Amino acid sequence: MIGENSPDPSIRPNQIFAISLPFPVLAPERNIAVLEKVRNELLTPFGLRTLAPDDPSYRGRYGGDVISRDRAYHNGSAYPWLLGPFITALIRTHGKGHSTRRAAQEILAAPIRYMQTIGLGQLCELFDGDKPHNPGGAIASARSVAEILRCYVEDVIEPPITPMPDPHRAVV
């Protein structure tokens, strides 16, 4: 982002969309560097942080009064739904081979386990950016659940060997 006086050097998850979109926005030779920067700076077991921890504006805990929560909301909280574009970018960059899909499964393991256990089929809106990554925000977030399931189905599961029958086509 460009500010009034200079470029903003903060590391945020927005850049992952440049790789995950179905049309190229970024030169493909830059994909690996962006993906690795996001992985190293923003990836947590439950989502992508909204800001890198070494930034002076980083707030790794979502809690306290309204102002404190608002600061953490966009400056460090980790959002599960951002794993969807991250996984899609990972697959687009490295291909849909077994090792890449396995890496994607490992990245999705914690939110899926959360949904299967304490979340009772749901994922909360966000998690703390800092360990132990406590849940916060709304206790059930449709976008969090939807993106985890979307990327798991579209990017991780191997396509079926035989095509599914068309339900609209008459069987003769």
C-alpha cells in the first residue's frame, strides 16, 4: 500500500490473493517468493495473521476493550478463512502433486480438528496471532468454515478417477 509519504512495508495477507485468483495478477516468477514470505511471516496453525509479528503495530492477542480488540482485528489476529486463498496459491504455485496436497492437508489439520472437536462443526471468526492461538471473535463464522471446506475439496482431495454421472441426463 502506498501512503502519503512512502510505501507501506508491512506484511499483510492481501498479497496472497494475487496468486490465488483464477487469472494472473502477479508475474508467475514472483509467486514462490510471495508464498514463502506469507508462510514464514503470517501462517499460524489456525489461519493467516493480518500483520507480521515484527511490525510495530502488531497486536497478537484479541481481547480487552473495544479499542484493543479493534487494533488486534486488523493488526495481528489470524483468520481461518484466509487459509483458503493460501492453499489455492500453494497448489497453483507448486502443482497438485502428492507432496503439495499433503503439505496442504497438514496446514489445514488444526482448523479441521477444531471443527471436529471443540468447534462442534464450526470455526470461530479469528484466533490470536500469538501462541497458543486462542479463539476469538464470533464463535461461528460461515466464511471460515466455507473456505476451509472449499479449498479442501477443490485443492486437496484428488479428483475422482471416473466422472460423476450427469443427474440431468436420462439413463437409457
